[in-house]
Amino acid sequence: MYIRNIEKKINHLIAQNQSALIFGPRQVGKTTLVKKCLSKVKNSMEYLLQNPQVRIELEKDPSLLIRQITALKNNPTVFLDEAQKVPDLFDSVQYLIDEKKANFLMSGSSARKLKRKGTNLLPGRVKSFRMDPLSWNEFGWIKENHLPNLKISNINSNVPYSFEKSLVFGSLPGIVSLENDSDRASFLKAYAHIYLEEEIRAESLSRKIGAFSRFLELAANESGTNPNFTKLSMESGVSAPAIKQFFNLLEDTLVMERVEPYLKNARKRILSSSRYYFFDIGVRNALAKMPLSSELFNTQKGVLFEHAVILELISRCRALDKDYKVCYWRTSAGAEVDCILDLGQKVIPIEIKAGKKVRLSDIRGLSIFLEEYAGVADSGYVVTMGERPERLSKNIVAVPWNCF
């Protein structure tokens, strides 16, 4: 059972009799983490809302939660798993927190239903967290930190899983714990199927299941790019407005990360459409119907490596509680930087190259950005699959992926 980046924070909240709402895509380990944190709590109880019997009872009568908990002599810590399945429970939760009758740990894999119903998300009463697949420090892969703003330490060690495997099968805890690749491939295919069925059913889109399935495959193949809605519409047979609806669904169910363009103080014409990355590389590969084997690593190394670095940057900002924004930069003339880490007053441009050696001619966009934004960008980095850091110019350093 892996130590997770938010585990210490959750344990602290429990010790302080405070409540938390933990969002994250399916299978990132939310339930496992909460149960682990509660295993040392004497007075706890759980409501697993994926159990139809439990869910139906509380859907019919949300105040049942109040009556059952106030009947207890001692104030418990209550775990509501998949809380978004019964949004009306949040008012009952607020009452119990305000009356100091209980504290809550709530998990959820979708904010969509909560947003649509205008659910009370208990501001000021509950601290919200976002949980991701396993990060590099949770694997124990970090060797050095060359970016002080993103410095993080390993919290696990000797996890028997390689970085190369993560580029094919992803980083979901259930995938990592499996012993062979054929089981990992089967798990990912089942995940893709279950996600499709569950979300279609939850969103009452059953008549669009074929269209949504085709869209998912196309969107997964274009993950990491600026999607062309018109092209996707033509290839999937779905209208452009429906394509936008589907992208919103993927965002709201936390399956996609949106990366916005960096637009501040530009003297050049900048492309302004968003990029989208699936939250886990293995899930992306399965949805794109890629061959889940080492062959994929050889044929899509650059694409997979870029995904891995972008997802790590996003999850590390969350783990460190940094309000940084991960963006990209591209001009109409074709100059491009894969990632701009916006710190607020300053920015750090980061280029991503899957090779071991990098030449300055390979990172022309990075040099242009540093010149164009000299007032806010002091230095830039190139993340590589090399083994040692290397200074490429006075303000550009190449660093191995496990040293940034």
C-alpha cells in the first residue's frame, strides 16, 4: 500500500476533527487512501454510495444520514464514498458539521452532477483535495531537484515498476500492483469500457453511446494537441456542439486536463486554443486502442514522454499546494514551447525532448521565448531522457526527467 502525497494532510485533518472532500478520477486510490487513514480511528463509519442499496436508501431520504449519525453516542468520522452520486446529501452533511455531530471524508470522481444541481460544496467547512495517479516521488523515482519551485522528495522506495512501463500502462495504483503486462492490458481495456458505460448511463446519453465511443478513441489519439472540433466532428459523425459537450464531460469527470496557452504581454500572434491531456497515459493508450506493449514505447516515445512530463508538472503543483498554472506557448509562425510554468510574477519555460542529447537548434522556440519574455523568464529548461544535467547556454539547462 503506497504512501500518497495527500495522506499526511488527510491524517492531520482527522486529528483536528476537520472534514475533507477528495476528488479524483476513478481508480486513483481515493477509497484505499481514506480507508487506510481511518484504520487507526476508533470511531468511524462509512457509506459506500456505489452500493445500490445504500445509495437508493439515501436518495429517497437524505435526512436518514442525520438520524443515523445523531443516534450515536460519540461523534464519528464518516466516510462518504462517491459522494457525487447523491448530491442532496451535502445539506445533511453541512448540518452535521455545523452541529458538531460528525466530521466527514468524502470522495468523488465527478463534479458534473454536483455542478448541474448547484450542490452546496460546503465552502469554509470542508477542505478540498484533488488526487491523481501515482506521481514520480510516490514511485521513488526522484534523484535531484533542479527546479527549486517544484522541489519534492520521494515518499516511497523500491516500487517494482519502471518509468518506461508507466509510459505504456500508466500510473494507476491498481495497474502498478499487477504482476504482468497482460493483466495490465486487460485492466486498462476494462477500465475504458467501464468508464464509457458508467458515464454514459450517468449522463443519460445512451442514445449517443456509439458516437461517444468513436469520439473517445479520436480524442485519445489527439491527446496533447489542439483539437480541431470540425475535424473531429467529420471523423466521428457527431456535430461540433456535441464534440464540445463531450470534451466538457471528460473535464467534469476528471478524465482530461485542460492546458491553456500562455498569452501575457505577447508581441507575436499567439495561438489561443486549449490543449487537452488524458489524466493517465495508460488510460489514454487504451482508449486510443494502441498496442499495450513495449512496441508502443518505441513507436510513440516522444508523444508519451511529453504526456508524462506535463501530467507530472500538473500533479506536482497540486501535491505542493502551489497555485501555479501549467500552460503552453506557440506563435502563428510556428515557434513553440511545450510548457510554460506560470508562477505569477515569473514564468519558467520548459521544453520536453525524449532524446538523451539536445542541441540548441532543437529548442529554437525556447530561445525565442526567453528573448521575448526576458522580463519574466530568467532561465529555461529542457527535460530529457538523458542521464546527467547539461548546460546548453547561459540561461538554458537540460535536465533528466528524474532530476527536475
